[in-house]
Amino acid sequence: MNPVLESVTRRIIDRSAESRAAYLARIRGAARDGANRAVLGCANLAHGMASCGQAGKEALAGDSVPNIGIVSAFNDMLSAHQPLGDYPDRIKAAAEKAGAVAQFAGGTPAMCDGVTQGQDGMDLSLFSRDVIALSTAVALSHDMFDAALCLGVCDKIVPGLLIGALSFGHLPILFVPAGPMPSGLPNKEKARFREEFAQGRIGRHELLAAECASYHSPGTCTFYGTANSNQMMMEFLGLQMPGGSFVNPGTPLRDALTDEAVRAVLATTRMGDSYRPIGEIVDEKAVVNGICGLLATGGSTNHTLHIVAIAQAAGIKVTWTDFAELSSVVPLLAHVYPSGSADVNHFHAAGGLGFVMRELLGAGLVHEDVTTFRGHGLSNFLAEPFLEDGALTWREAPLKSLDENVLRPVADAFDPEGGLTVVDGNIGRAVVKLSAVAPEYHRITAPARVFQAQEEIKAAFDAGELTEDMVAVVPFQGPRANGMPELHRLTPYLGIMQNQGLRVALVTDGRMSGASGKVLSAIHTTPEALCGGAIGRVRTGDMITIDAHAGRLEVTPVEGRLEDREIVAPDLAAQHRGMGRDLFGAFRRQASGAEEGASIFEDVS
């Protein structure tokens, strides 16, 4: 076992001792022998099964047949979630075949950052995670269920489902994805079209055609952003079918994996062979495994928020220092767009998550000593699903990468350190994603240019004003200011400047896309400006240094002392009104800082 992995894990266990013990006591107290619904009164139970057929009513009236609750983020507008529409009927049929019952417990919202990028709706994006957690809790609150299946894929949806599921930690709960769409227009070509459009070289018609060739069918987007990082995380946590994350939707293998999830979750109820509740599976070692998987694959920066919030929901306290120390020893094994030209379909074909997990286990860089829904030991997940004569079978995960341009072993990693790091200094603490940034851009010292919104950067670019080295500073984008939107629309403009030979970088207390790109970006800066963070004191002309390897984020004022400057917040009223934002004032007031997960939830322990 790597000594840094051991040290970080021990520190998390010690730090979390009291809160984790309280959480476990609570979920163990909620666990019951026999069917959960047995505690319901007759009128309660009658309401809960009134819509069932006669066979379902007879099964639920007793106390020996398990009942699976289905919580789904289906909608037919978003490509990643559209395939989930027929899952409930499939799950019900599989449950009936296994001698059980399944009921659709409730739906959750599923918004898409791809649709809302640069739009007012983006201000609700991060908060939607906590809305999903709340709606998951409501769906399961009827206490009718002995297990649950959560159907979801994308950015805030899976973290929200998991946070909500952990509030019912006494239940066995598995996650059932839909899989990525087949490969379309290569991601680097898509990025080129966006930069051409930003420079006025092509029109909207050509840009839309390129976007549609990239996002072209049902299924998850194929770049390695937050959605696909979610799928990685669920496998590393032991909560999703091994090797099943990147199986395309609408295929016989995808259907077989969904059916298997029903059988698997039934086996882990109190009425099954081995009771494995989700709150026991998601422990300190499992959380560390999720972080290591994120680092090894160059995953989404959004998970420096989500993993912290998920861990907290299980009584576990994680900090960015834990991420940074693990990143110093976990090598980068994957090059998937934006860190390479391949997409997740290519990654899966090259060996996928089973190969990554095997390499990390062999190097002592993840914990084998964990419980998964398949049993004790992460090695239970070194398997890949196949169909043989129509039946689901499992084969050993690949021993070698089939494409070392996409996936490499620990001994020949793309980088000896992970894809994320943390920088710290007199501006605050921030997260940097390095996996897509060329080494020559890992450090910069340049004058600050302060903007109050990403639209101001576009306007300055269009006016021909951005012709010198700079660090763009965009404060007042944190969770309490406006919900911490992603600022992904900055990517083409800053990328063009870098292509022109300028030294550029970004510092913000907002977020970037899970597909954060080739420009050095210190994001999630905390404390945020609205809460007195020094990022709100930076002025245009100050000299800023970002050194990702030294972990530095510092400003040298051109005049006076930084601490003497007044923080003057812009008028944020327009960002608190319209497009549903009026309803989220309580969320903005309650939200914790970025390093605490940017969550509205208090310590649940």
C-alpha cells in the first residue's frame, strides 16, 4: 500500500470518527428485519399499493417479498437521460421474474449544463444537485422499499441521487446508467469549430452543424467531463455494474446489465443472501478510491465539490488537501478529451475502467479492502461484461492497454501525478485541472485583468482589446453570489489567445466545465468574493502568479496592501431574478464554501 494513500486515509478516518460513528448509528437504527413496509399501518399500506395489480397487492400485503423503489432522472429532452424512459417497465419485469416487486418511487429533475452554458439557467445548475438529493429523499420517504435503484447519468444528477440515497443508508441501493452515445464528430474538431466561430470565420449555421454532429443521438456526451466522471466514480465506489459504465444505450448488453442490477440489488436486501446497505459500502476507503480514480483518469473538476458533499452525506470529512496529497502519488493513466483526442468509447475499447482499477490495485494506489455490492474486495470489479448466447457473462478485465495513446499502465503513465491539483496563497485556495494543460503552461506570472462576468471577456475579445499576456480574474461567481455557474464559454476566447502565443490564465470563484480545457485555470477559489475572499480585492494591473506544481496562487498589488482594499460587490440583483432564480434565495444564503462542497446541507451526522 502506498504510504501517502495510507496516511491520507488514516487522516480522513480520524477526522471523521465522530461524524461517521453518528451516521452509522443512525442508519443501523433504521435497518429492520423483514420487509420495511411491515411497520406501516393498514391504511398506509393500502395507499402505497393501491395502483398495483392484484398480484402486486398480494405480494406487498405480506412481509416476505422485497420491494424495489425506482428513482429516475428520466426526461426525453436530454440525450443522456432519454434512454431511461423504458427502464422502469424493464426493472418491474425483472423484479417480477425474480419473485419481487418494483415500484416507481419518484422522479428527479435533470438539467443539462450543455444546454444552459452561458445562459441564465446555469445559475441553477449546481443547486440542482441538492434539489435532486431532496427529491430522492422524498421519493424514498414512504418507507415502502427494501432496496432502490437510482437511474441517472449526468453532471449534478448522480451526485444528487447519491447524497439523497445516503440519507437512506440502511437500504441497499445500486445505480443504473444509460451509457454514452456512439462516437460522432471528434471532440478536437468540435473545439476547432468553436474557436473558428469565436473569431468570426464561420457562422452560426456551420457551428450548429458541427455541434449536432458531435451531440447526435441518445446517450451521454462522449467527452470525459462530469457525466462520464460520475460513471467512473460509481464503479470505484462499488455501486454500479463493473465495466458497464460505457456500454452504449439501446444494445442487448445494456439491457442485460439493467436486468442484472435488479437481481444484484435483491441479493443484498435483508431478505437476500447478503445484506449490503449503501451507507456501509460508502466508507472512508471507498471515498479515497473514488478520488484516486478521478485523479488517475483526469476527471472533472466538479468532483472536488461533489465528492466532498457525497462524503459529508455519509459522515465523512474530506478536504482539498486530501485530493492534493493523493494527486502527488496517483499517476495519470488516461488521455481522453479534453486531455487527449480520444472519447470514452475509445477509452472503453482500450481497456476501460477495469484496466485502470487493476493498475492502481497493483501499485497499491487504491484500497482492495472495501465492500462493494458484489462482495468484499475491489478486485470484484476487475471484470468486463459480455453476452454469450444471449446470457450475461463476465470476463477478466484487460491485462494490457489496447491503445497506449489512450490508456497506459502505471509504469509508463502519461504523468507521474494526477490530473488535478490545489493551489493556495494570498488570493485563497483553488483547484487546477492539469490533465489537459500542456506542461509549458503550468506556471504563469502576468498582469491581472478583472472582469465582472464572462460576457465582459467576450466583449473585450470582440473589441480587439485582449492582445497582451494576462490572468483573467472573474470574481463574484461563487455559490453565495449567484449559484457558482460554469464559465465554459470563456474557453474558446482564452484558447485563441493562447494559440496566438500569449500567456493567459483564469482565476475565478466560479466553475469551469467538467471538460475544462487547455488554458491554466484556478477555479472554485475560496473564500469566494462575496464572503470576503481576497479574489474580490484583486485589481486590474496587479501581478498574479499561478504555479500548479509549487501549489501557489498569489497576487502582488501594484499599489497599496491587498488587505487594505475594500471589496465592492457588483449589483447581483439581475442574477437573482428570472429563469427560476427567484426561488433559490435560501440556497444562496445557506450554501457552504467550495471546499465544503458548496452544499446547502448542514452536517448530516
